[in-house]
Amino acid sequence: MLNPLDLLDQIVDLALSNGAGHVDAIYRENHATEVQCRDQQLEKVNHNENATIGVRVFLGQRTASFSSSDFERSSLRALISKAIDIAREAPEDATARLVAKEDLQNLDAIDLQLKDPSPWSAVDLFESARHMELAMLNVEQVEQSAFVSASARTAAIALKTSNGFAAQSERTSFSRQCAAVASAPNEKVIENLGSRKSFVEDLDDATAIGREAGQRAAAKIGAVRVRPGHHPVVFERRRAVDLLGNFAAAISGPAVAAGTTCLRGNLGTQIFPTDVQITDDPHIKRGLGSRLFDGEGVACKPIQFVVDGVLQSWATNASSAAQIGGPLTGHGNPLGQGISFSNLHMGNGPQSVANLISDIGYGLFVTDFLGRGANVVTGNFSQAVSGFIIENGELSQPFRGATIAGSLLDIFLRAVPANDLEFRGAMNAPTLRIDGLKTAG
């Protein structure tokens, strides 16, 4: 098979020779192996390999796109011809555009360490899964595993535009995931836990993951109802990440351009407390979201979205930057399909988690969301949650099925971060305290 960039060169040339004014094309290739374990036996091995191309053709302000896994030249020629015919009949879209040639930047020579060269095998994956399961089953009150898996993945992309951008990259990722089932008379609790990293050596220890999953499940046996009212709510790191995700959705350039975000009109204003900093850093070595370029050919650089609580920028792609009159921030997805972040994270605050909750007479420590409850258009927030009650500054009994409610704008303004930030995914946040949320059981 051709080198991916050579294949994209052919596609772009075919499209231009068939009448397209401009073209952008992306090649994606994935190789993934997942091993599942049950009762200390190999339950399943899934291996998946796929490669696809996506192409967008421009006829003035009219566009059409297609994707295919058939790379035969005759098939590609037919698909391109069909896409051009469709584009001729499409309505004009004033927002559709490639990144201007002057905005296509040379890539910095940065080694992001995205590909792990160390060897691994399905046997290695199974052994880590088996150790996870054994550790969780050794926890009292854990009766079985809901699932246990370990996986390895290699992903490659290549991007080519007709106005001068061409680059490719390859990365690896590894994961260990499990769910423990703890039980008592008339009660069962399932707790998920896992670790995902770019390099296998950076993964959390398999035995430690399994043990903690079991302990977390067992600790939630005997849930009680929460006290209704307005109370402080503390969000464990992985739930604080969900709140950060709401913020990310609210600063999306396409959402700002469409007027579908509760933060529209808040650029340059105080939306968080003064000790909150939010940064997207694409240059973190071994970062799960690290990258040199976005899906439109713009070089990715660190950007501070919130400085001392003040919103500094929207996250844009080519079309939304033009619509709202803002700069390109290196967050475009391929073929103009929205935006994505690299390593978005909220910085640490000055307090430990223990200090953060020490003055709470009664409140909630949230460890799990049940479904999704945020509306970034209206700012309404109503979320079913579970976790632990905080009494006299300490965690006490578990609770399940409670509801917390408020406004995203108020939640952002009241957010107090602890100092326990860890980079465990492509989006990360420390534990967060929000006072005055309405709670009901």
C-alpha cells in the first residue's frame, strides 16, 4: 500500500483535476487489541484493524464530503466525481473554508513521545487483566467482576490540504479497565475504575486498580438518603472533569457562532474565582491529547483559556473563527467537523482535599454521575449523583440516587479547586468544591 501522504496526494490531485476548487483529505488507521477476562480465564480477544480516508471538496462556497475504506484508484475517482456533483447542487455555506495559506504554520520540531516502542502481546494484556480481577475478588463483599479488560492501540493519521499543508503522526495508547460488583442483602453496587496512558509503563499497576475498584464498590454498600436543602458539594477528580467538559463545550467556537452557549458574551469577564486557571497544552510529553497540528493544518500551541478566573479565548476552527472574528486557536477537527481539545486541564488550587472539606458540617462528596444533566445552551444543571455524605469535615455514609441542581454560570463562579490534579486523560481537573448547590434525595 502507498504511504498515506502519497495516497492523499493522489486524492487531492484527482479532485482538483475533476473540477474541485479546493480539497482537504485525511487518512486514519487503527490497530487495536482488547483482552477480556472472567473467573481468571481468557473470555475474549478482540482484534480490530481498519483504515479510512475522508475527503471534502469545495466548489466556491459549496461543499460535499465522503469517507471510504476502498483505496482503489477507480473507486476513489468515482467517489470524487459523485462528491463534486453533490457539491454543485448543495446550498452555499458562507462559513465553509480551508485555513488560509498564511495561517498554515510550519511544525515545531518537538518530540512529544506519542508512540511507545516497547513490545507487548495479548498474553501481557491477559496477565494484567487477570491480576486486576484477582485483586478485586480478594476484597470482602466483592462477589464478582462485571468486566475486566486490557487493551493496546496504535493510531495513525495523515492530513493533506490543497493549499499547502501535509503532515502525519502516529501514537499508541494502552488501557486497563475493570468493574467490581459488591453485594449485601438486597443491595448490589458496581464500581468502575481504570487507567489509560500513551506508554504501557505509565499505566497504574493492575493489582492496585483491581483492589481499589473492589474497595470503592464495597464502601458504597449501605447507602442512605441525602438531606434536602442547599449544601456544599465536592466533586471527586473524575467528576470535576465532567464539569470541565461542560466548560469546554461552552467555549466551542461553533457554539459561540450559533449562539448555543450560556457563555456567549462573557469573553474577557470573570467566570471563575480568581485562583482558577484553565489551560490547553498540546505539548505535554506522552499526553493522551498531545499533538503538533489540528485537523485543519494549524499548529497547536499552549493556550490559556482562563487566567485568574477571566475567560480569555474561545476554541475555534476555521469557519467559527471567521464567523466570530476571533483568532485560529488550533482546535479544528478534520473536514471542518467541529472542534476538539488536546490536554485541557484546570490548575491546582492551594488546598488539600482534606482542607477543602474540613469546614463542611453537612455536604456531599460526589464520585459518580448517573446520566448527563448539564445543558450548555441554557446553563441549567440538574444531575443525578452518588458518592459519600460529608459530616463534620469527614466522609461518612454512602448515598445513591440523589439529585443536585444549579446553574453552570453559578457553578463556575463558585468553583474552588484542591491541589490534587493528576493527568489521567486528555481532560483533567483537581477535586472541586461548589457551595450552595440544591440537593434532594
